[in-house]
Amino acid sequence: MAKKDFLCGVIGAKEYLYSQPIATIKRKLQTTFLMADYDEYGMRYKDRSALGSEGYQLSGVKGENLVYNRMMVSEGKIVGTWHRTIKNSGVEIITLPFSPLQGSAQRAMAEAIKRYCWFLGKNAEMN
């Protein structure tokens, strides 16, 4: 496929190419979730600036490479990292947001944690 086969959009000073939508999605998409480490969401891009929260760099953080960590995603943006410890009594989830989550973002992340624990078949122990 050539560039002429794609739609073009500009965000900031960067040009993005995307395909024509195949069908209209009639259900609400999940935009807040806990992402596993080594996930393609963050790894497949050389320039990850469009994935991050405003004012926070996703690469070059001293002592860690965020694309290899488990990431917290809120409204489609990477807003922090998280860790888990599976125990007999449940799973301990430790969230490390880049900045405090507020209001609906905080509630949506709490729901995402519940969904993840349900997936594991464990009770949540959040810190």
C-alpha cells in the first residue's frame, strides 16, 4: 500500500496516516485499563509521544524503560505503571500514576483493577 491509500491527519506538527474505518462501532470502547508488560500498545512505536500524558516523557525516565513495564492507560493515554503480587488471599495491585488520578479517571481505574482481578479469579488488594 502507498501513502495515497490512507487518510491523513495532523496532530501538532506530526502527520499520521490511518486507514478508512471499516465499520461503525456501536458500543463504547474500553479506554481505561491495566496493560501487561511488553504489550504491543507501547512497544510498536518509535515515537511514543502521542501515547503519553501531557508533560510526561515515556522514554528516558531515569532507571526504567516504561515500554517494558506494566502500564496504566486512562482515556487512551499512558498515565502510570503498576505492579502486582499474587497471594493466596488475592492479588495485591500497586499503582504508580505519573500524577494523581482525579474524579472519573480515578473511578475508571478502580473499575479496571476490578476487571483485572476478576480475570485472574482473585480478590483485589489495592495499595
